[in-house]
Amino acid sequence: MIPVVGQDLLFVEHEGERRLLYPLIAERLADHLAVSARDLPRGEELFEVARRYLVGSNDVSDLYHGLRVVLRELDGLAVPKPLLKLARITSFKLYVTTTFDFLIERALNQERFDGQRQTLVFTHAPTDKQDLPRELDRVRRPAVFHLLGRLSATPQSYAVTRDDIAEFVRLLQSKDEDAPNLLLDKLKRSNLLVLGSQFDDWLTNFFVRHTRSGRRLEVELDLVSARGHNTGRGDVLLLQHFGGGAKVIRATGALDFIDELYRRVHDPRPVVEESDTPTSILELVSSSGMQSGAVFVSYAEADRDAAASIRDALDRAGVDVIFGNDDLDLGGKWERKLRNVIGSCALFVPVLSRRASTARRRFFRPDWVEAILEAKELVPSGPFILPVAVDDVGTSIDVLPNDFGASAWESVPHGSPSSEFVDKVVKFQRSYRSASLA
């Protein structure tokens, strides 16, 4: 899944007041250019300031120069908390932004690299037509792609006016050799989570039509809303693959959504309801899974810390990981969803320990059972179940199914995997995906 970040996530503290950054930039730019800042239309403040200035001037370069001055004056503002929370979700590797500021990369550098500039940054602009590198999936650093350009000293290198947006979108959709085809292919193959945008016509048209071309499309409007009070005017848009098509789901409350998503990632103990339709967009995100070929790490609550260490080591190696707590009681309808998730995985990694094997535990609850059944249906071209022992638990203990005893075990003491183990999992995932594409 790829998060797409919009300007309505960017709440900052300025002179003792909590403000959205882009209306603040618009007001400061209007003052710098000596144009009126009265009655700026909500959500289009910067566009309107640019329009008012250009009514009396043909020098568009003044807009870009003025924005650099304004952004330098505001450079000391703290990174918005919603961006910091998104940066902490390490399963997100590629972030796309429709803003021209540097805040999302600052958030990633701050949260993952102690402030060092390690995040990869790309943009596709008339003056600098970049694309994603082919080796991006093998790189262990997050990446940010600026869809509408990035702040620079060069005029028209980022979108400030409506005409700029039209030109940027035209370039993205062009069939030229220097179009960002690797980015577009990545967007087509991924679930997209659009956060904090107003879903203007250009944005909806681009993501729905041009990243889902040739696919069946189902649109559901106002289906769900995020839990709690809507503290931001930005919305949530989920473009989710299903079968041969894509589903578009809209909800309100991007800030609350990010808070809840962050909570669930770092405390993944959701209450799963027995329902034909998930009751919130968050359940749809969690049930949609990653792209085919993820590695499912299944653990008991008692082994959460050890399992998290394994997950983090695999994540650093670029492995897509589904991290599942195995102590949940799931109803039949959700077990069927779970079968579909496991069926698309490259490898199932149950974390085993003496504590996890104690009496009265509902051992091999749905996800482990489904994994065993799935393994029996696979062509024997390679292993599917890779049990991992994080202590001295034996392979012959009574509570283990015979199917697990037949699998090759790995010893990962205290959840500290060796480089050989990580390399083995990376190889499994790559082999699975290569075979799937064949």
C-alpha cells in the first residue's frame, strides 16, 4: 500500500495558533506580493493569491521567488504530527505527496534516521523529469515522490497555479519516453491510501482513471467514516484492488484515521466483528493486505517482542511483512478473508516458544490452520511454512501438529535473526514473485 499525502494533513503551530500550513503560506505570500488576502476560498488559498497577483503582472517568476522567501521564514516550524505518525509506520516504503514542501521527507528522516538526510526524494516536473529507480524495492531506505514538483529556485518546477497543475498532470499522463512509467506502474499495482486531499477533479481523475486504466471500477461514496471527531477537513480515499478491478472508498476525517491506523499498527489487537462488510475503512485497509508475495509472521501475544524483532529485521531487508497476532477469535466470515490473505503469501512464519505452547491456549487458531491447509495445496516447488523457534521449544511437543514437525525449523534466539535467516526469507519472497510473473 502506498500513502498519498495532501496539504490538509499539515497542521502547524504558528505564533501560538494551530494553522494549516498552506493557507498560512498563502497569507504570507499575499503580503510579500502586496495583493489582497481577503476572502480567500477555502482549500484554494494559494491558487487564489497566485491568480490575483497575475491579474496585474506577467512576471510569474515573482511567485516562485516569493514562495521561497516565505518558506525560509517558516522553516523553523515543527513537522506536523500526522506526518510523524505516518513516518513511523515502517511497512510504508514509498510515499507520494501532492505538496511541494519538504515536510514528509523531514518526518521520515527525523523518525527513521535521527534527522540525517537518508530518505530518497524524486519529482517529475517540466524542468526535471525524474522517475523511480528500477532497484527501489531492493533499497532499504524509504522514498518520497513529489507528484506536483518540489520547492526550488526554478520557476515552474512545482505547481503554484491551476495552469501548473494541468501541465504537471499532462506530463504524468504523457506517453513520452521520459514519462515516470516506473512510478505509474507501481501505483497501478498497489493499493493507494490518499490522505488529506479535497479530491479535486484532477486528483480523482488521475488516481482513479490513470492508475487503474483498463480495470473494472466500483465506486462507493460516503461508505464509512473514521472513528471520532473530524478535526481536519481532509478526507481519506482508498483505492483497493479486488479481483480484476478496483474499488474506490471515501471517508472523512484524515487526522483521526491516521491516529487510529498508527494505534493499530503499534498495538495490533483489533476487535474483529462478524460481518459481511467491514465496519470501518481501517478494517478494509487491514484486510486488503499487501501485494502478492508478502511474508506472514504469526505470533502469540506472549512472543510479541521477539516477533516484532523478526518483523523489523525483515522489514529492513525490504521484505513485505504481514504481522499477525494469533490469539484472536475470528468468526467464520473473517476466517474466509484470512484464507485469501494467506493464500497470496510467499511464506508463512509461525513464531514458536514454550510460552506460546502452554496448555489452555487455543493453539493453531484460524491463520495457522489455514496456512497448513494452504501448504498442502501448493505445488512442492519450495517450502511454504517456515517455523521459527525463539527459545528451546522442541519440535516434538504434543501441541504441535504433525505438519509442523515435517517443516524445516529455524532457530532465532530471542527474536534476533541471523543475516543467513533474513537472506533465506528474501530469497523465498523473490522466488515466489518471480514465479508468479512467469
